[in-house]
Amino acid sequence: MQKERRFLLVLAIIIITFNLRAPIFSVGSVISMIQKDYPLSSALCGFLTTLPLIAFAASSPFVAIVSNRIGMQRTMFLGLLLSLFGILARSYFGIFGLFFGTALMGIGISCANVLIPCVIKSHFPEHVGLLTSIYCTAMSIFAGLGAGISVPLAEKFGFGWKGSLATWSLLCILAMIFWVPQLKQSPIPVSVSIENVPENQIKNTSLFRSRLAWAVTVYMGLQAIICYSATTWLPTILVSRGISAEAAGYMALYLQWISIIGAFIVPILADRISGNQKNINTIFCLSYFIGAVGLIFCRQSQVMIYLSLTFFGIGMGASFSLYLIFLSMRTRKALDTANLSGMSQSLGYLLAAVGPPAVGATFDVTKSWTPSLLFYVFCTIMLIVLGFYLGRDIYLFEEEQNKPMVMK
């Protein structure tokens, strides 16, 4: 019976991850159809893709608070319910519903964003790497599907953009069905300790005073700002290099799919080397660096562009997986995991929301994409530097007991 419950929980987690990015990435493909129905400027339509990130940033700090009061199971179900209402309101309640539903959906998704690492740590502390790998891989696959099948659903199947976007509510309902068995369990507050660590050995310090918490937060922000701004502008950058719009679209899809390699491999490797992930971080973020540099110098050669995107995509998937690994492996208690997740995602997604318009504004001023690509290079270097610190065998609120940051 215990094995059956654990299997159902894993299955529920996987289905929930299907809902974390696909409903967001599906919007970009049908923006032109939305503009035909609603008198919206391109700026307002672009805001639809950043609004969920703002919702993530605003709601993430409160997820742990709510979860500690009503339990992780109920909080997760509440998040799925908000996502369902948001997806439907986005399609069928006019212009107001388009924006309000998008924000509501973002708040719902943030519950899973914050709690899934906590649930994995709570129920499967011995398989953190494997389940994080499955989680990241499933999310990446459906992120690509969200961008890829929205137009066929709208045009070839006759759903229109409203029906196409509303289709993702079916996955949300499926996730709720599979999560229902968890509601029958005793509510687990997120403050439940994972390891039997005496409280007098861990200081109850504010996250904002923790070097490790800030390192995780900056790491999250840097990888997020590259991911979301690059995903937004990559087709435009490639078109400016002489690539056709159609080919640029395929390249953007390729970037999403190739990121699955890093997302899948890294957590498994990190789990096998649970005490030290410095080398893993260095290798995969170096791949990120090579890809970013390659995008600066490659021009009309599609072979060189695909090679650069391969390095870039593997690093992109790996860096997000490493962030999730750091959440779980650098904390001892579920409450710490949830709080650290809330802090890092709140500030990290706020940076991610600023990224796309900042890159666009930079191009407007400089008339070149090179400054933004150079910024990506700088960010990848910072990810390598932060990895030397976060990859060590240290824990939240205990880092003051270790030696100062030393790069070996």
C-alpha cells in the first residue's frame, strides 16, 4: 500500500508539471489572433507573456505561509483550482478576463513552483535528483508543446485561439483528479522537519541575512532572466542575422527541446555526488557560456547557429535543474526549502519579467543585439562563480559555521 501511495504521488507530481509552463508559452503563438479580436497594442500583448512572471514574483513568498497553515496537499490543490479558473477566464471573459485570468493562472502555478521541490524533499529525500530530473524534463517537453501546438489547435482543429488556450484546462483538471488522493492524507504543514537536526544547532535566522539564501536567489534570477529574455527575442535576433522567419521559429523550438538534455542529466549526476556539485555546475554553465559567445559571432551559417543553440540550450536546462537541486540539497527542513523557494522565485521571476522589455529597450537604443548577448555571457560567468559556493556541502543557516567562500 505504501508503494502504491508513493507511485500515485509521483504520477500526480509529473502531471502537475505538465501545467507549469505550457499554458504560459502557448500565448505567444496566438498573439496575432488575439489582436484580431481585441484592440490591443503589441506592447499590451507582450505584457501577457510577462504577467505570469509578475504573478510568480508577487505570490511566491506567501505560498509557504499558506501551506504551513492548511498543509501542502490543500495548498497544491488550491493552486490547481486557481490555475483552472484563470485558464478559462483568460479565454472566455473578454479583455478583462484575458489579463485577470492570466494573473490568476500565474498565482496558481506559483503554488506548484514553490511546493514541488518541498514535496519531493518531504516524501522522497533519497531520490531528490531522480525526481527533479523527471520534473524538469516533463516541464520542458510540455513547454515546447505549448508553443508548438497552439496554432494547429486554433486553425486546423477549428478551436480558435480561445479554444486553443482553454484546452490546457483539461490537463489542469487531470492533475486535480490525480491529486485528490493526497487530500485524504493528514495535512502536512510545510514546517515538518526532514532530518532530525537539533534546533540548537541551527540558528533561526532571517533568510535575508543568509549568504546562501542570497546566492540561491541571485542564481535563480540570472538563469531566469537569460531563459525568458532569450526565449522571447531569439527569433528576432536570428532574423536580424539573415535567417528566415520560418527557420528562426524552428530554431527557437530546437532550443526548447535541446534544453531537455541538461534538465534530465544534471539532477541525476548531482544526486550521485550529493555533497559537491561545483564541477557539475562549472561544466554545464561553461556550455551556456560557449553557446552565448557563439550566438555573438555566428551569422548566416545555420550549422554554427544550431551548434551554438545546442550548447546554449543544454546550459539553459541544466542551470534551472541545478537551481532546484540547490533548493533541496542546501536545506535540512521542509520549511526552509519552501521559504527559500519562495524568496528566490519571488525575486528571480521579478528579474525575469524585467528581462524581455530591457533587452528590447537596449536594442532600441543601440540598434544592435550584441550588448544583450554580451550580458548573457556575463550572466553565465556569474552562474559559474556562484556554483563554486552553492556546490559545496553547506546548508542554509549553517553557512556561518563553514569557512568563507573559497574557490578551489
